[in-house]
Amino acid sequence: MAEITAALVKALRDKTDAGMMDCKKALNECNGDMEAAVKYLREKGIAKAAAKADRDAKEGVIRAAVAPCGCSGIILELNCETDFCAKGDKFQGLVNDVATALMDSKASTLEEALQVAMPEGTTEEYIKAMCSSIGENMALRKFARLTVDGSGAVVSYIHMGGKVGVLLSIKAGKEETVKSDAFKALAKDLTLHIAAAAPKSVSSDSLDPAFVAEEQEIAKQQLIQEGKPEHLLEKILPGKLKALYAQSCLLNQGFVKDPNVTVDALLKQVGKELGDDVSVVSFVRYQLGA
């Protein structure tokens, strides 16, 4: 019996794009013969995924799941090639299987999610194996997990049948606050707001410095092109920065249901009504293909 090394398995995987477990099984069945193993995988239909791997997978669905305790949740984007496939029972079943496996796992990054064990190998291998069955290139493109410590909740919202998805972690000081209808309504409203307003961060402190620097430079060049004197730029740019925060940071945005009230003011208002401190810990917003 030929020795089936990790290097041999990898070589077969690179050649066929089949899963690691499938490659190892094929090599064992073919006594280490590479060409015979390739033929074996083709005959089983597993290697067909390789031919589909070059095709763009820009359609699909965004799915979220929250643990019964409300203290943890996941959100993922699983892509396929066509909207027709995305709406099909087979693809929807695949999404459900993957979401369940990832929710039950401890994975917190995309890399970890791809290696979560499923009945037919890892998540990545299972999806590739299903490419042959469904007939389209598919891939797990995005994945995130949010948790909340102490009194709080993780809530989700899926918009437009899976085209936009939001996962939100929101915290309070007391457990009775979290159980109140007012807190639950606030959490739901915030997920709707995030879906519609597409903030980039919770606050200005968590906004990507590179993004801020780039936007400031763009604003500066625009002012120069408008003929604004250099000595006035330092007085004008802070206002531009404030406008950037109002557009990009959740707490600074006008609430979609009442644009005259910022999200920060809304949190303080609801907190005062409940006699507690309510704050947004973090959020994830996915838009299909973005």
C-alpha cells in the first residue's frame, strides 16, 4: 500500500479542487496513483467543482442566527452564481446546514468557519462537494460572530430576502431592562436603521483612521478646487469631519424614524425611560456582493 502523504493529498486537491477528505479517500482507493485518483474523483462527480471554480459567484443569500440565550449570534454570506439558484430548495438547505453548524461551533472568523466539522468534512469541503450536486460555483464569502457579556442581547435582521443582513450587540446595566418591551423595540429599530443607513462604525473612535484621512484629503482638494484660500481650510475642514461622522458613525447618524434625533440621543432617551444605561457594543452589516 502506497504511503498517502499530506503533500500528495494537497497535490490532488490543487489539481481537482476537491475536498481534502475526498482527495485522501481517492488516493487510498487508487493506491496513491495520482491520475487514477483524478479519474476516480471525476467519476464520482466530485472534481466537477474545479471546473466551476472560475465562474463568478455574486448571487446568494445572507443568513443570521442567534442562540436561544440571546448572548451570541452569527451572520454569514453564502454565494452562488444565479438568483435562481439562490432561491432554490437545495441552496437554501445548504445555507441552513451551514448556518446551523457554524452557530453550534466556536468559530469567530471566516478562516475558522471554513474549517468547522460537518457530516461531510469541513464547511469548505461540504460546500465544494455541493457545487456538483447543485451545478453552480458556491463559496462562503463572509462570516462573523457577535457576543454580549452580562446584561444585553444579540439581535439580527435580514432585509430583502437575504440581500442585506444585520447583527447587533446591545448592552444594558440590568437584566430586567433587557427583558422589557422598550429595550426589545429599540434593538429591533436599531437593526432596521443599520440596514437602511449603512454606518461604517459605532462611533468616531472606531472609524477606520485610513478612511478618515482619505476623506479629509478628498474634502481638502475639493475646497482648493473651489478656490478656497489655504488659510481658511483649517476652519472649514472640522465641519467636513463632523459631516463625515454624521454620515458614517452609527451614534452620530440621524435616526431613520426621526432624523432630528441622533442614535446616541435615542439611546440616552430610552435609557432614561428605563432607568438604565443602554449602549451599542458592536454591529455587522452585510450587503450581498459588496
